[in-house]
Amino acid sequence: MPQDNLIKLECTVCKSINYYSRKNKKVLKNKIEIKKFCKKCKKHTMHKETK
């Protein structure tokens, strides 16, 4: 399981890192944006990929 495929998903509202995921960086070049549940905001918000 290579660590370089691991990405962090950060809430765009409160800036907290809530999720970790994997992506194939050779296939997906752009940063991922997914609507997920934020535990701090207590609602569904956009989560953006960070370093």
C-alpha cells in the first residue's frame, strides 16, 4: 500500500481535515472536490483535496 496515493480531504468552510482517501495520481491530475459530512460544521459541505 503506497503512501503517495494517500490524500487528505479538508472542509472548505471550517478548514478541518476530516477524511483521508486514495487516488491514482497518474489517471486523475486535478484536485478532487467531494461533498461530504463535516463533523465540526454538522452539515454536508464541500471537501477539497489538500497536501
